Amino acid sequence: MFLRTGILLLVAAGLSMAQAVPRLSWFNPRERLVGVDSDRNVEISIHTPEGRWLENLHPSRLRGSNVYEVSPEIPSGLYLLRLRSAGGERLERILLF
């Protein structure tokens, strides 16, 4: 119910979901590649499941679809990909091999 209310508020404000929050468009766990769609200033970072920061992938404006590589120094495991912009924040769980 809360999520539906939040979406309605974004539409009422004249913002689409794509404009409001950047999104993970695809992810390749073996190649450690992350695809993100956005046309805004976006901070993309990797965190442990406990929330500890590990690496910034991108700290500024994106244009359309973009691909980023997660450092090979980060061991295999479950992590959080944080996508943050002025429109909001999204956390995606990712599994690295």
C-alpha cells in the first residue's frame, strides 16, 4: 500500500519512475559488469550486506545506458548495489562470482 501511494505521488508531481530513481538495467555476475539507466546525477556504490561501503562505481551525471565494472579485488559473495540520486535511492542485491 505504501509503495503504491509513493508511486502515485511521483506521478502527481509530474515525475516518472525512470526520472525519479536510477535503475539497474542488467547485471553480469561472472564478468562483474553493472548496467545502469539514468539521465541524472547518480552515485553508484557497492556495500556489504551490513551496509559497509566498499567501492564507488560512479559519482556524477549519467547519460542513457552505462556500464561499470566492479573491482576484481572485491571477493565473491552477496553485496548491495546502491543507486542514489536527488530523486531517491534504490538498493539492489547482487551476487559476485
